[in-house]
Amino acid sequence: MKTGMIYKFFFFLFLISHISIIAKGDRIRIERVSLEEGVSHNMVFSVMQDSKGFMWFGTMFGLIQYDGKKYTVYRHDPNNDSTLSNDDIVTMLEDKSGNLWAGSFGGGLNKFNRASGNFERYDVNFFNLENAWNGRIWALTEDKEKNIWIGTDGAGLFKLNPTSKKFKVFKKNTEDSLRSISSNYVNDILLENDGSLWLGTGKGVLNKFTEKTNAFEHYEIKLTKGLEDTKFITKITKEDNNNFWLSTDNGIVIFNKNTKKFSRPKSAELNRLNGTPINGIYKDTEGRIWVGSGVGLFLYTPTTDQLTHFAHQPNNPNSLSGNNVIAICEDNSGIMWIGNYLGGIDKIYVNKDKFETFRRIPNDPNSLSSNQVFEFMEDENGYVWIATEFGLNRFDTDLKTSVKLFHNPNNINSISHNNVRTLCLDPQGNYWIGTLNGLDKIDKDLRRIYHYKQDENDSTSLSSNRINKVFFDSFGNLWVGTDNGLNMFNPKTQKWSKYLPDQEDNKNNITAIYILSIYEDRNKDLWIGTYRGLNKFDRKTKKFIHYRQEPGNPNSISNNYVFCIYESKDGTFWVGTGGGLNKFDRKKEVFKYYSDEDGLPNEVISGIMEDENGYLYLSTHRGISKFDPRTDTFINFDVADGLQSNMFMQGAYLKRKNGEMLFGGINGFNVFDADQLVINPNQPNVYLTSIKKFDEEVHLNQDITSIKEIEFSYNDNFITFEFAALDYINPDKNQYQYMLTGINENWVDNGNINFASYTNLPPGNYKFMVKASNSDRVWSEKPLEIAIIINPPFWQTWWFFLLVVAFAVSGLFIIHGQRVKSEINKALEIKKAREQENLKVRKKAADDFHDELGHRLTKISLYSEIIKRNTKDLPPNLMSYLDKISETSSTLSFGVRDFIWTLDPEKDTLYDVLIRLKDFGDDIFDKTGIAFRVHGIEKEFETIKLSMDWRRHLTLIFKEAMNNILKYANCSNVTLSAEFNGGKIHMSITDDGKGFNFDSIKKGRGLRSMMSRAKNINGDIEVHSDNGKGTVVEFFGAFV
């Protein structure tokens, strides 16, 4: 051991030669948007967020839409009139209807159709001005009547009605210079609530236009003393109801509407910008003022009257990407988007980061001496000591100022080496510093320094000068871990004890020479972490118990590299290794480990700390993780949350007395209060951004973000839906869940993957739903819902089913019909055969009856007449019987003739019936003085076949009618008529006799018989008669 000379720290003037204050107010982080990720050019003129939440960038080479994941670039195509008229987009506007308007540098105005993705051009040819116009547009705004006001370069002010496509031009009129616009170069337009327009022009003149009076008022800046050099107004920003902030080529100018006067800002800080060309001023939602200029970005905080300058630093990726700041925009979550003329896009986070970062800043003596941080220590006064790769740093309690200790090879009173690896405070308040070249002790008064080094000639000295860990246990012993074993220093005896592995790998010795961590638990057991496992030191026996990874044993420690050890407030013992987090049951001596598969961002655990609520904070080689031991869940943070980097150093962690937690890494260190972590409250809107079939984009003739229903064919068996959560604080960590009803029973946790694919969806109706969260797991309340219809193949459609059923039924009917037809044909053939047989029988019967029965009836009548003639003296009663026999036989003979005629198949037409009735009428009315006529007998009646029943009943009906006429009518004329029409038979017999009252007479047997016969052949009898007017008997029958 060597003791250094006594000296006083205040003599180390090099430590504190320059001290400045680092404000711990607004935490600001700048993130550059990579040009390789889609921004088509680094010349950005305009930035806008639309009403849905998409970001739009107007660049020199196209218009860009950004959703946090994907960039969509719209370019000019000279062969396609539906593209941009010009690539150089200078200004943008979203109107009240959601249409996007883009003003270009040389191509006039463009209106974007979200449904088709096409542009409608309002270019030089559209406006067709008398004087040539270069097509440059600087400003756009919309009034309450939805008119678009356009500020141009050299052509004045335009008013465009998008519906009628009519426009009006307001130009400078030299003949009416007081009432016309002061300059044709209109750089900016501000619309007031009363409808008046304020114009910033190229002559340094502020114009107010009132459309009712159609007049312009002029306010010239250069007439104000001190502002004579102001030549043009770039932007107009409304500061309050009375004042405008004007961006000019001569700094910031204030215009008061009440006094109509110009002035400089009251803030001396802002007046530092006098003479600086200002491109634009933006007032954010917190009241901060952002000023874009040709020399960088300025942030003015009115509450503190503080002006902060941000500029491009070539070697600092956290600085602005360019100094010519043209566009400034704040999105819904409070991120500031900066457009640079030569630098592209920057995102600025103000108080959005969860972690405050401290790192080395060149020429700032209060920053770190080196960005690689190995360990922390907090002393009794609350100062934070930081071991770095180059020097020892001490920060005051609020981390505003710092002093530094360095090794000076020419000064033995300096620390032993600039590479400081470990720090420790002993019970007396002395500081122990471990370096790569020995151990240093600085007394609590900071007046003396002592050096402890390895002496090869002294076996009681340190085992190595490379100090990895220093630790004081509860017994007052100093433990020093080196790259060559473990050392224990007893301050009372001033002696060192060494613990080295036995060459024979004795199980009672420490497992490795390289010490990574040292920890004492509540039981006062000492635990040593090495690269060959965990060791527990038995103070009584001076022996070590080993815990090493055992292949095939899941209850052993997961990895032999033990970087950190921690016993939580509930007594759980945690071990951080190079292969995951281990929870150690010291009674059962069983390990349970957590890996990246369980949610860890990385399996190298560099540090473990616990907050007041029992959450563990783990530093890893891929960020910081918040672990909930109760649910075994992890929430991970990375560089996008404000971390110094994703790589943290083993052992570089500290929980301060005030609750702040510090983690050190390769690019500085982070500070945060676990109870005050900034949570992004913004619930992101989630939209569908793409639909693909077989990885080919589906182009719909409607705005995809507004779509409510989409149809697919059954053979579209690989469908991908792409969606985006429009929150930009850390878009890569936005989370998604989706569900397709009928396919997914529960929400599918998709992590940060913003698409979902489905294959071979059965035909049917579905609902696709997506919900999203921001990077802090704040979920959108209402999910995106889209109706999905998978149309079936035609053979599975209802109409095809009905058609098949119809065909099947028709087929069955046809088959059945064929069978029935066959049966019918067979039956018809049988019937025909039978009918033919019947015809033959009827013919033969008619012939036989005619020959036999007719002959015999004739003989009966003849014999009765002979008897009457030859017998004159018969009694009258016998003569009466003979008359009856003669009459009966004669009547029977007529009946038999009718019957025989009916049986005769050769007499079966309507024509035959009518001829039969004609013959009967001619016979019955002959020599009676009654004229009998027949009308309507047509030759075509010979084709109308009648059944035997029809012939018999028709014949008897009209015979009965003729007999009645002869007996009762006392008529002179009788007419029989017949007609056949539409399958119906109409026959009538008319006389001109005395007639009768049909309703008053008693219907006799003859009339009843006529009606009954008509009914038997599905016909009707109608009788029309009246006294003195004759009688008409009509038959109506539908012929079948």
C-alpha cells in the first residue's frame, strides 16, 4: 500500500475552472427522420397534419403522406394529367370537407382526391390570366363559404370557388393604389373570425382586405423607426386578439391591430433575433413560441423569458438536420415537426421523454467527461459521483453542475487512472474509487487521497490493479473484486485477505477470478457474481457455496455471468445474468428465470432496482424494462423513449435518496422518477391504410380510410389488411390487436406489427376489427370496424341453389312426366284399343239392333194394324189396347232408332247431331203449318267429335224442346241455331208462339229432364219466354 500526499481539493482548479448552469426545465430531444425511410428529398417546404392524423410533407420532389410506419410519395408524371402538376410543393391546406390542396412552385394548385389517389389541377392554363404568371403559390386558406384564397408569386390574390370552379383575381391597380392590394407578391394569408384577410406581401406591407367593401388597407413596416430595413413579410402568426407576430427579413415584428402600429418584441431575448431573416413563427399548445430562421430554430418560453437556439451540429445526431428552418407544425400529441430546406424532417419532443439524459457535450464543463458510464455513488450530501471511461465526475444534488477528477501522471495526488470502474462509500463517509490501475481512497473532507496497488513482492497487497467492484459490508469490511480474484480489506488491521479459485477446482473456493458483482442480503450473507456462476460466502467457514448453470436442469441458474444481485422489499432474491433474470428461492435453492420469450427486451441484465410500488426496473443491452413480479409482465423502453442508448453498462445503476433512479450506458446516463414517468395520454386513431390480395395492392375507388365494407371473391384466398395507429411519439412501439368475427374467438395481440393476413376464408359475412395503442399502451376506445363479405362461388349461391333445386324438381317432373306420359300413352293405347273395340262392338250392336230389334218392332206394329183392320167387332177396350200397342211400338221404334244412331261410331260429330236434329225437326213439323229452319251448321263441325253421352243428351234435349213447341207453342216459325267458339257450344231453339210466364208456371217433367241432361254433360239450360213473345231455349256447354 502506498499513501499519497495530503492536498486540498480546492487547489484542483482544473476541476472547476468553468461552471455553468444546465437548466432542468423543459426536456427536449431532437430526432431526425431518416431520408432513407421515404422522405423523397431533404428540401422540405411545408409540414401539415390532417384531420385524420396523417402527416403530410411538401418537398421539392413530391408530396408525402406518413402514417408512422409507411411513407406514400406522390410525384408529377408528365404523361398523366391526374398526377401533381409540379413536384415542388410549397404550401398545403386541408379544407372543411377534408380535401387536401397543395400549392406548388411553378405548377399552380392541386386538389387531392383521397378516393382515387388522383389530383385535380388548377394550373396556369386553368386560371388563364391576361398577363403571364409563373404558377408559384405561397399561401392558402379557406373562408367560411368554403372559398379557397390563394397567395401567389407576382399574380396577386386569387379567390376560388371549388364548386363552381369560378375564380376572382385581386391585383395591384396603379390607378387605384390606395384601395387595391399593395403588391402582387402574397407570401401569407391569415383569416380572421370576422372574415377579413390579412396579407403579408413582398414589399414589407401588411394588407387587410375586407370583401364587403372590396378594399385593401395598407400598413407599411418600414415607416416605423428602427424597422426601415424591413423588405418583406414571410408569415403572419396570431399572438392574441390584438397582436400579430410578423416573420420578416429583419427579425420579428409585432403589429397591434388596435393602434395600427408596428414594434419590436418586448423581450430582450427575442430582440436578439433583430436583423435575422425569419421564415416562420409557431405558437404551440403550451404557449411556447417556435421561430424558424435561416440560422436554425429558436424556442422562446414566455414564462421564463428564455430563448433557446437549436442548430445543426455535424457530429451530433441529436441536433437539427439543417439550419434553414422553413416549416413548423405541432401534431395532436404535441410533437413539433420541423421542415428544413436542406435538412429534411426533424421531430422535437418537449417533455415527452420519460427519461432525462445526461451526456458529454463538447465545451460544456458541466456535462459528463465521458459518455461511457460504469457506476454511480451518492454521498452523504446528496452529491452523485459517476465513474466513467475518462475521469471521475461529481454532480451536485440537482444534477445541474459538476466537477471532475482526472489522472495526472505528473501529479501523485490525482486519481490513479482516468478509467474509473467502481465507487463505494464507507461507514465513515470516505470515498473508495476503483480504477484500471489500482484503488483510491479519498477522505470524507476531500483533503486526502490514498492509493492502494498490487505489490508483487507483498502477498498482503491487492491481487490485481484492475478493480471491478468495491463494496462495504455490514461488518465494516471492504470487499474488492478484481480481474484476478476477490479481496477483503479489514480497516482495523489494515490487512488484505485474498480469495482465489483453487487450481484443482476445490468446491469450497470461489468459482472464478473475474469478479462482476458483490451484494449483501438482509441475512448478512455475502453473494459474489462471477463469469462462472454465483457464489455465496460462508463467513464462519470461509468457504463458498456455488450456483452454476447445469445443462438439462431447469431449476439451475440460467447463465453463469452474474452481473447484478438484488433482494426486493418482500424478500425475493433476484439475480441478473447474461442469460436472463433469475428469481432464486434460497430455501429450496431453485431458480426460475425469465427470458426474452417472457417479454424481456434482452437477456443481458445489467442492473436491478425497485420502486416504491414493488416494480423492478432492469437495465439491459436493449433498453430498460419495467417488470411486475406479481403478474410476470414487462413494459420495455428504448432509445425512442429518451434513453441515452439501448446499451447499458453492467453495474451502472443507482437509486437516490429522493427516489430518482439512474442507469448508465455507453452514451451517458438516464435519470427518472418511477412515480412520475411521463405517460402519453393520446388515444391514437387507427385507420386501414392498405388492402392486398396475394401481396398485390387492391385499388378501390374510394378513400380507404373511410371504407366501411369491402367484398372479396371466394378465390381471393390470401388477403392482407394493413393499418396504422396515428401517434408519432414512438410509432414503432404502437401496439395492435385485431379480430375477424367468425374466425378469431378473441382479440389477437399483434404487438407492433401493423398488418393481419388471412387465407382461405370461407364464404360469408365477417367483421374485421382493429384497435391500437400508443407506445405507452393507452388504447383507442373505439376500434376500427370494417364489414368483410366473401362472395361464394356461383355453385354456392342461393340463386344457384334455387336453380339446382328448380332443375332437380324440373328433372323429377320431367322424369315423372315421362313416366306418366308413358303410362298415359300406354293407357291411351289401351283406351284407344278399347275404344276401337267399343266402336266395333257399337257398330255391330247398332247393325244388329237395327236388323233384329228394329225389324221385330216393325212387325209388332204391323201385326197390330192387321188385327185392327181384320177384326171390326172387337170390344172398345181391346181396340184401345191395340192402339196403345201400335203407338208404343211406334214410339219404341223411334227410340230404338235414336239409340242405334247413338251407338253408331260413324255418327259422333257435332255436325251429325245437328243433321239428326234437322231431320227430326223436318219430320215433326212437316204438315203442321209450322216453318222449321236451321242456322249455323258449318262444315268444320265435322271435326268436332262428341262423346256418346254428349250426342245422346244434346239430341234428347232439343227433341224434347221441339215436342213441347209442337204441343204448346201455337207458333208459326221455329229456328234451331248452333255455334262453336273457343271450345264452347251454344245451341238454341226459338219459336214465335204464345209464350208463357216462366216464373209462374210449374216446371214439368220434360223441362226437368232437359236441365238434368244438360247438367250431365256440364252444360246449362236457359229458358227465355214471356206471354205473347215466344220462347227461347238455350244450351251452353264447355266442350272437353
